[in-house]
Amino acid sequence: MKAIKYTGVLISLLLISMISGCSSVKIQDYKNAEPKLDLFDYFKGKTYAQGQFQDRSGLVIRRFTVDITGEVEGNQLTLDERFVYNDGEKQQRIWRITKIAEGTYTGKADDVIGEAIGESAGNALNWRYTLDLPYKDSTIHVQFNDWMFLHSDKTMLNRASVTKWGFNVGEVTLFFSKNPL
């Protein structure tokens, strides 16, 4: 009887995995969406952002602002991001993003484990990476799946799911603007 229960549970988990795998959004779903995102052009110069982190229940845990300076040199974009959190903490992250081919990017930053992978089409960019995130008196590795959507030549929205071992930890929502916020 236990074997039948175990088999039933296993089949249910496999079906759920297959269904959720089939329903995931792909970057090509946005290939005709306007305005077209040119990642390097958008982030060149000064960009400003406001955002928040919500835990898996949806509760807002932290809010922050970011001043970003972008420099383009050939096929590389360097982003100097300066974060200020609502509790006064300050952080800096410097991204080095390389355009590999049209719509394909890789990126590195000191707190990113390995390499970030990015794909763009139409008005969207999907950016995936593992971040070494400060947590209590240590750090933990969490996976980010960012979706950025260009709304106009001056504004972009970013939603990122944050997971650990495949389980939802929370979500980051971020609003970018070329004008000071």
C-alpha cells in the first residue's frame, strides 16, 4: 500500500513539473513588442531606480533607491549601481555586461556566482544569475530570474523572482527611469 501511495505522489509531482515547464514564458514571446530595447543604449549615462523586495508571502521587507552610471565601450557595458536601502544601508555593485551576439549577453559582478546570462527580444530582457546575498551574519546563494520590460525610451520595469533550491524566496520589483526620481 505504501508503494502505491509513493508512486501516486511521484506521478503527481512529475505531472506538476511538466505542466509548469510547458507554461513558462520565453523571451521570443516578446519579439514583436515595442518599443525595442537596446540594453546598452538604455543604460548609457545616468539611470535612476526605485524598488522593493517582497518575501514569498508578498510582504514588503525592504525598499531601496539606486543611482546607476553606465559606460559603453565596444561590446561591453559597465554599470556602477549604488544602492541606498530604507534602513540606511548602502551597497555598490559593478556589472560588466558583454554583448555576445544580437540579443545575447553575459555579465559578471563581484557578488554574482559564475556568470549571468541574458537574452533580449522586442521590449524585453530576461536576465538569470546566482547572487551571493548578505543574510544575517553570513551570505546565501539565491537565484534571480529578472524580466525587464521597456515601457518608453525613459522608463523600464523589472520583476525578478528569487529562489533557493528551486523554492520561491521572494520577488524584487524595480522601476528604472532616465529622469531623477
